[in-house]
Amino acid sequence: MLDIGLLRRDPEGVTRALARRGLDDAGAQVEEIRALDRRRRRGLARVNELKALRNRVSKEIGAARRSGEDARDRIERMRAVGAEIAELDRMVATAEERIAERLPGIPNLPDARVPEGGVEANRIVRSWGEPPSFAFEPRPHWELGESLGILDMAAGSRVSGSGFIVLCGQGATLQRRLIDWMIDLHMAEHGYSEVRVPYLVTESAMTGTGQLPRFAEESYLAERDGLWLIPTAEVPVTNLHRERILDGAALPIKSVAYSPCFRREAGAAGRDTRGMLRVHQFDKVELVRIERPERSRDALEELVGEAARVLELLGLTYRVVVLAAGDLGFSASLTYDLEVWAPGVGKWLEVSSCSTFTDFQARRARIRHRPGQGRGTAFVHTLNGSALALPRLMVALIETGQREDGSIRLPPALHPVLGFTEIAAVG
């Protein structure tokens, strides 16, 4: 959530920043909140004046009664003051309620480093590796997976409908051990601590990280219990620190978590419907960092490097893309996507999105820290990144490692944890 103080101090700057995201009505939204804020502040100031007057006159009335003086005029006057205070209280409460409705609907401001434009303006920052070449026509993962008996799309549809998959045999083993291997890597090499979190969360948790109210239609709700299936482990992990004041000396807090993720993909009908490219339930290893504000820029670069390290160890060709302002996620101020090359489908697939949210999520979830040296408290900065998301990582591994006979060669880095080096062709 944006700092309402910033809207007071620099409404033009906020409007320009939001317009970079493509919000045509940014100025109107900002001005509406500012008008509500002015009404609330004027009302509060007038209430304070009237309460001070009431306190002073109440003392006069008491003194008049003790001396036998007639105080009826002052009593009537204070009844009118009391009625005005009550009306002002209602007006202030209404303004506060409307601010609380509208302010959370405004996205974060783009960082100055974010390119102008929409998705077409996303910029490649760097690349690693070369797309593999084949002496044969590479096949897509859904053909390879079904022929090897490691992927069953029809079974997923029978059980849950379209957009769900079933991994079988070595396919299921590969994904499970990939998850463990990535978690262990981030703990051993990058200093993360593992957490296991719930997969159902409250509305306030979803609001705290910015999924609600904006993305309610994209999310699954268990209406009877009022709980939401998580779209990413970012939600419960970040909210572990909700409404807390952290010791600044204990920062950063670096957490790694595995979770299944649930997304309705309501706005993606008809896109990438084959195989495992776009599904409603998928597994992901997530990195979440709670940082001092002055460290968040460097922390984001570190986060990108930690996600990239996984791809490099697996020998997969990837590129890092900085998202333009019009393609930024709602809560993000700056985002780098990591895209891996999948030769069977001939596409770059996003397997990680690493973002800094500045203090946007921290304000919503009320996460503060004590910087020290008697400086009171301040909001932390939050960051997160997938490291990495499955099953697109599985797609890249299957399609990159394919041989002409339909078998799959697996990266040497995984051999010690898998117990097998390839997925052999059947028959």
C-alpha cells in the first residue's frame, strides 16, 4: 500500500509514476483519496477544537452551578456542540472507510530503473548459455512425457478437469527430488532457512501481500471457511511477520519454502493449454527476504543470482528480463524474470520472477523494524523470487535433455540425488 503521506506531499509525482503503469485514471484516483484525506483531517481538527471547547465550558458550567449561577444557555450550547461532534465523527469514519477501500487498490510505484511501456518494452538484461542444437526435430514435452509414461494429462482431466496434470513414475520422482535439491542448495549456498507453511490463508494474509482485492477472480476461495488457497508461498511466508516489529540487527530474514500453488488463470483462457505450460496447480520453491530499506536494491540483484544459480547448475539456457512499467505486477516496484529456453515448444518460459516490493507489502501487513540509534520504527522492505517454479522447469529439462530415441538425459548435478541418470525410452 502506498504511503498516504506521499500522496499529500507529491501528488503529481505519484500520478506520473502510476501513469507509467498505464493507469489512465491515475490522477483521478489520487485526487479522490487526497480529497477524502483532506475531509478526514479537517473533520478531526474541528472535532478536537469542539472537544477542547466542551471541556472548557463544562468546567464553567460546574463552577456556575456551585455558585448558583444560571448555566442553561451554556448547557444548550454544549448539547449543540455534542451533536456536531457526533456528526463529524460519522463523517470522519466514512472518509476513513472510503480511504481504506480505495488506497489498497492502487498499485506500487515503479522504480526509476523500470523501462517505459508495456510488455513489448521488456528488456533482456543478460543471457547465459546457447540454445541446444539437435540432429533431429525436437519434440514437445507432452509427447515425450506420455511416451515415457511420466506424464498423464488425461488422468489429470478425469480427476480435476482441464488444467491439471499427473506426473508418474520417474517423472514424479524427478520433480520431488528437484524440490528437495533446490531447497538444500538455497540453504547451503545462500543462507536461507526453510519454513513449512499452510496452503490455506486468511483474507487479511492475501490482502497483506497484495493479492486481494485486485486478484480475487484469479484465486481459489474455500467459502465455507473464508480461507484462500495460496497462489504462491510468498503469501504465508511474508505474513509470518505480520503486525510485528522486528529487531533491525536480525535483518535480513531469508526464508525458503516449498508449496503447491493454486491459480485459476481466469485471464489466460486459450493460452498455452498444451502440456504443462499453464496449469491451475503447480509446485514452486520460493525465496522471501525481509530487508532494511537501504539494502533492498542489492538484495534484489542477489536474489536474481540465487535463482540463476539453479539454472546454471542444471545446464539450462536462460535469459534475465527486466519488466517494463506496464507489465509490472501489482505490488512490485522492480521485477526481473528468468526465462529458460524450451527447445521442444520453441519458447522462452518464465521459471522465476524476482521482485522488490519496497515497503508496499510491509505497510499493508504492518511489518516494521527498529533501525537502532533511537530512530524509532520504520517499515521493512520485502522481496521474493521463485527459485524455481515447476513444472516449467520440468518442461525445460525434458525437452533439453531429449535424445532421438525419446529418452531423456538428466543433468549431472542431479545424478547424486536422483539415483538415476536418465529416463529411458520404453520398448
